[in-house]
Amino acid sequence: TSKAIVDKVKEGQKLTTQGKFGEALTMFRSALQAIPLSVANDAQEEKNLTEMIEWCREYVNFTRMETSRKQLAATDLARNIEMASYLTCCKVQSKTHQCLALQLAMFTSFKNGNYVTAASFAKRLVQGSWGEQGNAIVPKARQVLANCEKNANDTHRVNFDPKGNTDDMRLCAGSFTLLASTELDVKCPYCGSSYKSSYKGKLC
């Protein structure tokens, strides 16, 4: 039923908040796979289920990427910064998780000497509206921003434009790399995830 799917999504979001990304991924995948088997009782329920596909897609890619990032070698600093930055491109539905992604990207970039990139995330945190969560993070973001303005450079070269609009950035859900603006992609016919053309014919 659609309620069971909503419950799975809520549980997945709760696990994401707790940082249990592997368990959250399992929950979102389960919800995504259950949607085609469910029957909507009316047009509104059908619309809700269609929206759930998009929600689950973003969370599946978000939790997959963070699970993969955590498996990187400690020495792979540039890729670590890059993947943390890409998390902020995922259109996760919860403000809490948008804020968490920005925090993670800001601190990962700052800690590894990518001050220009860190400043871009700090600005988004300062300018955003995060409710009670913002009371704790916005002062830290202001502090990071002030430090970054004194050291306006990036130590590691990463494929992420801190001045770019993340809404326009397209991620390959297979390689967790950016698709160039002119690059043709292939999409999963079910969930709509984008992939580089080399992934054509592979299972999403």
C-alpha cells in the first residue's frame, strides 16, 4: 500500500539523520522497488507515488554516494572533497539532510585545505533557512567563512565549480562524477537517474 511505502521512506530518512547510510539505502531501495507493485486508490495517491519515485531516487543516490565516500582511502583527499561536494547536488527532500550535506562538504573541504570550495558551502549555510538546526550550524559556518576569506585558495584540484549553480550540475549515478553540460546521458527509464552513455544497457 502507499502508506507502507511512505513508512519506508520515513524510516529511511530517520536512518539518514542517524548517519546509518547503508541501512537507509536498503530502506529507500525497498520503497523504490515496491512502488510499481502498489495500486493507487485515486489520482492524488497516484501523484504521491510518482513523487515518491523522485524522492527515493535522490535518497538512493545520496546514501550510495556517502557509503562509497566513506570507503575511500584516507590518502584520496581530492576525491573525498569532490564526493562530499556532490552530495550537495542531490535534491533530498528534507531540509535537515540538505543542511547535513552542506555541513559535511564545508568541513571536509576546509579540513583538507580547499578554502574557496569550503567558503561556497559556508555561504549557502549562512544564507539558508534551517530552523532550530541553524542555531548550531550557522555560527560555525560564519567562522569557517571568515577563516576561508583569509586563505582564499584550494589545495586540491577537484571537478566541482564552487561558483556554479548546483541545480544545473548533473551527476552520473554510476561513477559519481559530473556530466559535462554538453555530454549526452542515458536515464533509467524507471527512476530517472542520469548516467554517462557508457552505462547504457546496465542495471540501475
